[in-house]
Amino acid sequence: MNIVIMTRKKGCSGLLTLNRRWITIVTLSVFIALPVSFLILGYQMGLSHMISNPDDLTLAMQAEMDSQRLTLSEATRTAKDNMDALALRLGKLQAHVIRLDALGQRLTTMAKLDKGEFDFNRPPAQGGPLSNTEAAKSIDVPDFMKSLEDLSAQLDDRSQQLEVLEDMLMTRNLQSEVVPAGRPITKGWLSSYFGMRTDPFTGRRALHSGIDFAGKMGSDVISVAAGVVTFAGWRSGYGNLVEVNHGKGYSTRYGHNSKILVKVGQTVKKGQVLSKMGTTGRSTGPHVHFEVLYNGHAVDPKKYIQASR
């Protein structure tokens, strides 16, 4: 391509020859320059428009601030919801722990454990070497909630196990309370054994169906097991008699009392005073005639007396 160039100086002209390479460069330059020029022009026009319209700029800034406030509000609400959920779970866990502490203290008492050996009021001893803190990761809220749920399930399980254990201990204690054990007096001495002996009134050999404990007139006669009074009154040979049914086939009799302190149908505890020692009925002096019956048959009270030692 040839281009004629005219100059003002002396009306001279020149000839410029362009090859294809130069034509390509010029064409590309024109195509690149035009869009850039339009962009610059648009930016200047937009800037001029914003400057000339400050209300639009204010509205835009206000909208951005509202958007940021909304985002912050949502984040705050999410954090509060998470804290409320954590507080709720924590409250339930604290209730579980209080219940387990109370149950554990009852079990400690029922099992007669040393308080210093197993104290529910003190945290359990723990320890160990310090782990690598750099490798430790902070727990996030979902994982923490999952840990709380797992702990709550474990506490429920332990609570059920402790309740079963409490029932077992209570049953064992009740059984120990209703089975005759110990002496029917607090003061006195054994004066006659169970079995064949010489009758003090006839001088003949006869079966003695109980054990006699002699003592001071008016001293306490106590129940050797918990139960219900089934007889309280006068009976031939026994004088003033108290009979207590302990369940499971066991019952006990306390004869020759000077005074009866219980009534028929009354519930008594082990060690409770039933009467005062006397010499009523077929008796040679102040004592208590003590019998143990199993399924209605008199048995030797000796092993039950020795059972409490």
C-alpha cells in the first residue's frame, strides 16, 4: 500500500510505502485503542454522574451498611442460638450429675463404704503428661454438641445401672433386716439352751423350744428383726407374750414379759423395744423366753443369735 504525504513546506509531497506487517500493526492498534477509549470515557461519565448525584452515592453506601448489619445480626443470632442450646444441654447434664451424686451417696451409705475411700463430693483424681498443644485442635460447636449428647447418654446409662444396684442393695439390706439375728436383750445372760432339758417344775426331761435370757426385772426386750406384731397378750405357759412375723417363713416369740409396749398389727424395726423383762406365766424368775420359728416350727435360735457377731 502507498500513501501520499503532502507538506505545507514548498508544496512538497512524499510517498510512504506500507507493507502487510505494518498494516496489521496499525489495524490492531486501532481496534485496541477504541474499546479502551470507550471504557475511559464511560468511567469519566459515571464518575461525573456520581459526583453530580451525591444522593445516589449515599443510598449505595446505606444499602451496603444495611447488608453488613444484616450479616452481623444473623451471625449474632446464630451464636446466641448455639449458646442457648449449649446452656440447655449443660443444665440437663448438671441435673444428671446432681441426681447421680445423691444416688451415689445413698449407695455409699447402704454399702457401708468408708467416706474417705469413695467421696461423691470430691472430683475424681486425674493426671498425666502434657500433650502436644500444637497438634491439638479446637473443638467446634457441632462436635461439642455431639460430645454433650454422648455424655448425656452415658449418664443415663450409669444412672439406670446405679438404680439397679440400689435395688439390689436395698433388697439385701431388707433381707438382713427381716432375718432374725442377734440377742433379744441389751443386758443379761443366757440361762437355758434350746433342746431337751430337765423341766424346772416337774423335774422330768422335756423339750425346751427356745432359749432363756435372764436379766434385771423391767429391762428392755428388743426385736431381733423387722416385722409385724401378730400377737401381743397373755398366753398359757408364756405369760405376757409378743410374737412378730418377719416374712419369708420367719417369726419370733418373746415370753414372760412384765409389760408389753406394742400392739397387734404394728410394724417394728430391728432393735426396737417390744416389752419389759418379767416373770409372768410359767417362770422361776425375771427372764425372756426367746423362740425362733421357721414355717411354723421351732428351731434352735443359737445360729441366729450368733449370726450378728
